[in-house]
Amino acid sequence: MYQAVIFDLDGTLLNTIGDLAAAGNFTLHQMGFPGHTVEEYKYMVGNGIPMLLHRMLPETERTEENERKAAELFFPYYDAHKEDTTAPYEGIPALLEHLRSAGVKLGVVSNKEDHLTKQVIGQYFPGVFDDVRGHVLGTPTKPDPHLVNEMRAAFGLAAEQVLYAGDSNVDMFTANNAGLDGCGVLWGFRTADELREAGASYLVHTPAQLEQLVLNP
């Protein structure tokens, strides 16, 4: 049995892609550029919003000035609309309740900005997580493991006692860099092949399977 699970946020706990895509397309249209489909956005997210802004701009328009302008447009819009369609994936609330009842510590480490990460978790999962950390300006994003390492240390647990769960190759690289087992979740934004190639220790199709893995490995 794992003593703690550290979760990615977008594509793992919450289906946020609709609101991210809407904010992205609002930004692009305001700048006079074409938008993208929701499916295309699934492959742009995962490395933090600054990288999302870079990727969504046309290749020939990825200048420092355009990325700054995009940020000025994106962040206020997303902050006002980040809960329009975002919702927990089916089975996630029950999973978290069952893990907490079993005494498993729960954490979130996201490449979303720290204040946004804490706001979103506070809105959808108040009082559920023992620790929540997002990206802080001037520090590296995942797959750098520093936030995961700091959280594991705060939990007072050894690496083999902690599972990291996420939906992308970035998450599996993060788990490997932190010396943790990585569980790829298949209800999120990316494919089984991507997760497997990135070194996932496990793949699960449902939150119930993840619960089984944590409590009865």
C-alpha cells in the first residue's frame, strides 16, 4: 500500500481542457490569429501556461512581444472563466474520499501557476488535499522534480511509499526524476503509448483501478 499519492491537476483530477481552449482561442482571435480545436489543445498543455501560449501562437509569430501580449489577454480571461466547463472526472471525488479514509496522504503538483492551482483545488476539492503546489515564477516546471521532492519530504515518506499520478509524458518523466513510481491515467489528455514510452510504472483506465493500485498493490 502506498502511503501518499501526488496528483497532477489538469487532465488527471479535473477536465480543464474546455476552459483552457476557450481562453486560448479568445486570446488568438483578439490578436488576429486563427484558433485551434480542443483536441489540438490537449497536446499543447502540460508544461505550464507560458509554454501553452508559445505553442498556440502561429509558428512564425512566436515572438517575445506576442507571447507577452498573449499573456496579458489570456490570464484575465481564464481567471474569469476557469470554472465555466471545468469539472472533476467521473469517479475522482469517490477515489479521493476512499484514499483519505484509508489514511493515505494526498497532494497536488501542477505546472499551472501556484495561485491558480490553489484557487482551483479550493473550489473543487475544499479541505481534501494535505498539500497543493503549483509553478512559481523563476523556478523550473515539471518534469523538474523539486516540488514533488519537497512534498514527499514534507510528508516524511520514502520514495517507495509515494505514487505520482498524471496523464502525460511530463508527469511520467517527473515521477522518474523524483524516483517515484508513476501511474499514467488514461482518462486524461494523452495516450497509453505516450505514457508507456515515458516510463509509466502502471497504467489505469478508471479512478477505481487507481484506488485498487494504491490500497491493494
